Amino acid sequence: MQQQSYKRQEALVYAVLWLVLLLAPVVSIQFHYAQTQATAYPWGELFAVWKQLGFFFVAFLLHNFLLAPLIVYRQRRLLYFSSIAVLVGCFAVVQCMDRPQMGPHDNHRGVHLRHHRHHMIGDQCAPFAHDDFAAEGLEDMDHESPMRHAGNTPRRLEEKPDRMGRPMPMEQHDIVAVIILVLMLGMNVGVKLYFKQRNDQQRLQQLEKENLEQQLAYLRYQINPHFLMNTLNNIHALVDIEPEQAKESIVELSKILRFALYEGARQRVPLGRDVAFLQSYINLMRLRYSDKVRIGINFPESLPDCEIPPMMFITFVENAFKHGVSYRQESFIDISLVLRSHRLYFACTNSKAAQNAKEQGGVGLQNVKRRLDLIYGRDYKLVIKDEASVYNIELEIPL
């Protein structure tokens, strides 16, 4: 919900900026029109400016919706900068193609030569400043000029090769347009990063609150007096029968309490520690059930050096023991953890006891879904299959 609000705010910023850009030439031309007192409004100039802005707007749309998310949300730097180079290159080509092409005998050449003539001969040619000399007329000036007989002979303009017929591939205003485009794209990335940072800060605050609530809920409901009482009774029964196993159970219980108190408050914990916590919990639960409950565990022997949110899998395992074990019939719980292509796949499958068939799931599962949404957004996959006699959960998260 908060993310949608930030997207609307970002879209509003872009709408205001482009509205200002579209209205700026209208105000400027209107002011110039009022000053010159022209008889006709220069619509052609306005449409020419809007046409140029249209090229920028198309480039902005392509960058905002297709290219900017590559660097802001996906961190695809190589693909982003390659695409930017292609976009800027296409924009430069469009700029050059849209520029009016001047022929070799265009009037622009004559105007340029008259301007050049004025600066070359200075005030000495002031009497001719009002004449409508064309370029050809200037080149045909002979030695019989009145100025020559007056003793103020101007220097004859040297004829130069015709270089005005084909425009340069990139002129000054084209380069300026490309620079403006690059600055505009950089501004677009900056705005997206700003709103992304605000969204991430909001999500981080919510995540910290959720983690605190998760820790308190875990201590209150998971490691509750009832659980401790049953575990301690099992350990007490083992003291006389199998003292060594009783000692190991006490060690496992201390590991669970230590992890819940100290590691549970952190944002992320090493994957190895979370798996060790899960293993300790399963080992303690084995003490409560007979051989009728088959517990299968498939964890990798070596785990990568990466971090995950703490106590992400314990809710699924606890529900499997709570709702999937029957003392009257054979039951099973299968737990697996697979690492593949920087992704972690967790699966927990358990039988459904007849008396607990309608109790599977609950508040704990809803809290896990909420945590997954806050941490990973859409970059995770949770599949729950609730069948008649089997309950299966599959979770995929990035590492």
C-alpha cells in the first residue's frame, strides 16, 4: 500500500515537470508576441518547440518504464548502460535527421557572405550597407568600383570553396540537445532512487516492528511454559535411562533459548546458525514421540556463507509437529533444504492427524507470509498444498 503511494507521488512529480516544460514556450512566445506587436501569432514556432520536446518525452518514457528499473531495482548495470548508449545514439541520429538540410545554392549562403563582408570591410562600406547585394554580386565587384577611385579601396573577398552545402553531422545545438537528454535521464534515475529509498526506509521500519513482534510471539507461544515442561519431563525421564542423551537434550534446549533470545532480534543471521537452530528443535521434538512418527531430514552437508531472516522456517516445522503427529497411527514429517543457483528451496511435508485435520495453519502462518512480503516483495514463492491426508509447504527465497 505504501509502495503504491510512493509510485503515485513519483508520477505526480513527472507530470508537474513536463507540464512546466510544455507551458514554458507558450509563455515565452506570448511575451515576445506582445512585445513585437505582430499581426499573426507564431504558431509555427510553438509547434516546432513542442516537436523538439516530443523527442525528449519519448526518450523519457522509454527510460522511465524500461531502462531505469534495470539500474534502480534490478542492479543490471551492464545492460542499463548499454541500453543508454543505444538510446542516446538513436536520439542523436533523430536530431541530425530533423535538422533542415541546406543546399549549395541556398539563400543562407548569400546571407552568410553578406555578414562576412560587413565584418571584413568595416565602416568603409557603410554606404553599401543598405544595398541588396547577393553573394554573386559581391564576387563580381571589379576594379571600377567608386570606392576604388576614392582612394578607399577595400580588400577583395577571397573566394572560398563551397562548404555550406552539407551540414556537419553534429552541430552545436545537437550536442547541447544530447547533453540535456543525458541530464534528464540522470534526473529520472535520481528521482526513482529517492522514492525507492523512502520506500525502503518505510519497509525497514515495518520490518523492525514485525521482527520484534515475531520475537515476542515466539517467546510467548513457541517457547512457552508448556513446551518447556514437556521437554524437561522428557529429559528427566532420560536421566536414569540414558544419562548421556539427557545431557545432550539439555544442551539442545539451551541452544534454542540462546538463539531465540539473542539471534532472533537481528535482521539477518547466517544460514548455518538458523539451520542449526532448526536441527536442535527437531532433535528435542524427537524425544516426545515414539517410533510411529517417522521424521526425515535432508539438509546440505555444507552451507554457503550467506544470511537469511532468523526463524523463518521454524513456524512451518512447529506446525508440522503440532498438527501432523498422531499417537494412534503412523505419522511422518519430511523436511528438506536445497540450494540451487543462489536460491534456497525449503519444503516441509507432514501427514494430517484426524483430530487436527481442521487446525492446520493459523496466525503463525499469516505472520510468516507478512514477513516474506516485507522482506522480499515479489522475489519469493510460497506454495501451500492442503490435501486430505497430507499437508505440504514449499518456500523459495533468494540468497
